[in-house]
Amino acid sequence: MAVVVVALLACKKKEESSTSGSTSSAASGDSIGVPECDEYLTKYEACLKEKVPAVARPALEDAMKKTRETYKNLAANPTTKAGLPASCKQALDATKTAMSSYGCTW
């Protein structure tokens, strides 16, 4: 599912290339600096660590790392940062539904 989120985000990036936002990179550590993205990643990672079976975890964790890198890059670009709150909210909603099969709730 995270791969789908990254693909959706890539499409969204093209749509949002004409919008502008403030410039800033990730706030600190693994933080993206966009509250909606930080919330999404925190909840998804907690679900992965606590609920997803070990056999399924590596692929999902790898996809999550790539998603985090993508979000950081988008947040660092003033042209794409403005669209991140909506994209991350959409990702959170989609992942919430998809991960419910593992017993994750948020």
C-alpha cells in the first residue's frame, strides 16, 4: 500500500507544481516538517512495528523509508511543499483503511 501512496504522491506532485509554499527542510531528525505528514508516518510506522507480521514487515518498512525520503524532498521544494498537507491526509486515510486488516487503528 505504501508503494501506491508513493505513486499517488508522484502524480500529485505534477499537479501541484504550479503552486507555491514556504521554503524549509525537514524540521528535525526524521520529521518532515509538515504536521500531516509527520502524523501519517508516525501512525503508519507504529502500526508496522506493533501489528504487522514479521514476514510482511521488511517490504512495508522499505516502502515507508522511500515514502519518508520522498516527503522530505517534496517538503524541501517550495513548489511542492504546499500540496503536502492534503497528500499526506489522503495517504493517512487510505492507509488507515488498508492497515485495518492488521488490526491497526488510529
